[in-house]
Amino acid sequence: MAFPQITGTLKKKIITDITVAFSIGGVAAAYWWYGVHNGMAKTRDDWYVEYEKRKNQDE
């Protein structure tokens, strides 16, 4: 009894793994950029605006 030849399975698995990895990475990067980075940048920018206002009031 001979087993049927398996062809293309490894190629399909590699393509699937790479596609899933890039998709998850892209979602994680977008979450970090829009959820974390932009929030930190806004906090920093707001602090500098307040700093400049206090600096100008002291002069």
C-alpha cells in the first residue's frame, strides 16, 4: 500500500504563516502607533505648550 505523494503542503504552510505574522504585526503596530504613541506625543506637546505659557508669564 503506497501513500499518496504530498506536494505543495510546505509552501502553503509557509505562505500562511508569513501572511498571519505580517497581519498580526501590522495590527499590533497600528494599535501601538494610534493608541500609545499618539497619546504620549499629545501629553508631551501639551506639557510644552503649558511650559511656554508659564515661561512667557514670568518674563
